Amino acid sequence: MKVAVCSRSFSANPQLRAELLEAWPEARFNDSQRTLAGAELAEFIGDAEGAVIGLETVDEALLARTPALRVVAKYGVGLDRVDLEALSARGIGVGWSGGVNAQAVAEVVLARTIDLLRGLSESDAAVRRGGFPARVGREISEITLGIYGCGAVGKAVARVFRALGARVLAHDLRDFPEFYAASGVIPVDLPTLLAGSDVLTVHVPLTPRTQAALGGSALDALPRGALLINTARGGIVDERALAQRLSSGQLGGAAFDVFDPEPPVDLELLGAPNLLLSAHLGGSSRRAHLAMGRAAIMGLGQPRDAGVLRGELGL
């Protein structure tokens, strides 16, 4: 099978390149160090039967120009840029595995939560300005963590916070009774999640249902001074409403790893107080990169039906 590795991150990893070539010798790699799009992406895929994508958009327009494609494998877990309906209509399979970067993301959520609870970055900035302010923060064991979306990443976050003594609430469209019973996580509806969370962390996929789901009214439903962490996808939280709630004190702080667009350009957001920013690196650990790459390699040979996957994920 001819394979086009569109993902520049996969292509830049020597170990993943070697492992893919062992399985699929007729593979070519995107060494441009750019994310390809439109006609350039279609030209790169060309007559390939398999494609490994990362941040690339796969839609009907692309599929119409790449008729040889039989499988699209995802390097990563987000499917918001992949039109599963279009793939299903053409009988193209999907190589996808959920949760391969869950631990990496959970560690970032923990790090950012501790930073905000204890004011570490704020203190760092103050000391650099010549100050030495005292501050009394909170420990993880004192808080109630709300998890919006309890899939693979949400579960990993829950385990970490439960191990440190936090009370954990979770809301998901799906039910996970065995996990809830074993972990001590409390399943709740969305209003209860918002009203009861000292810290709310976002772990839902970006879909029409979740687009701007956390707007002004949802943020106002959080306890005053609550913290908000988003390592999922930009577009789920209304960034303008976020900036306003940080400025007003409705939110005590936030940490965002994802934005809409990326990189962020909203000056009001970038200037908001007590907002920690990072460049979509939640899943970027060496271990996670290898796990995501190997899942994509396996997915080329063992694709899933796009329509079935779409139904399972509620997309």
C-alpha cells in the first residue's frame, strides 16, 4: 500500500518513520515542516491508498481529489477536522485510537491546576518585578473538580485528582457506571457540574453540539472565583466571555492550551488577568508522540468503519 504521511510531526520523528517504513515501505513523508492544506495536500497524497494525518483537514473536497484513498489514519485523537460522514459515504476506513495521549494531558491539567490554586506563576512574575507577596493557596484535597467529558482523557484526569484526595464530579452524554463505582467519581448533569465545581476541566470533543457550549451563561453558573482549564479544543469555550469573566472576577483564573484560532489573536483574551497560556502541548510528551504514531501505523492496517465510529462517538 502506498502511504502518504501528511503529519509534519510524525514525519519529523525518526523512530516513527523507521517503524512505518518497516510496515509500509512505499511511504512518503511531509518534510516541508508545514501543515499542508487544500490543493497542496491533495497533490501530496496523490495516488496514495493510505494517509496519516495530524492537523490536516479531511473533507469531501479533498476526497474528491484523492480517489485512491482507502484509509485515513489519525496521528492524535481529535477528529474535529475529519469529515467522518464523507469518509463513510466513500467507504474509506479510519485508523483511530482514543486515549493514547490521556496521561500526558492529565499531567498538564494537574500542573496548571496546582499553579492556579497556589498562584505560582503570579508569584514568579511578582518576584521578578521586585516584590515578594505572601499568598495562601489551596491544596488539591480541598477542592471539587468538575470534569466536562469523561472519555479516556477525562478518566485519566479523574484518577490523578482522586489519588490526591479531590472530590470529583463528571458529566458526559455516555454513562460509565463501572468506572464511576470503582473510582468514586460522581456522575451529575451539566447544571450540577457547573454549580459544584471549584475547578472545571474540559475534555469533550469539538462538535456542533459542544461548539461554544461554555458561553457566558455557563461561566456565570460556576461558583464565583472558580478556575477553568481547557486542554481539549478551541471553540468549546467562548473566549470573549472568558476574558470578560476573568476581568470581572467571576472566574478566579484559567489555563488554556487550545484556542480558536491557533495561535490566539484576541488581544482582550491575551491581556486577561490570571490566564495561563500554552501552545497546544497537552498531549506533547515523548511517550505520547510514540503512542500516537504507533496507533496510526496500526490503524493503517486495521481501519475502523467511519460510520460506526461516528455513531460510537456521537459525532
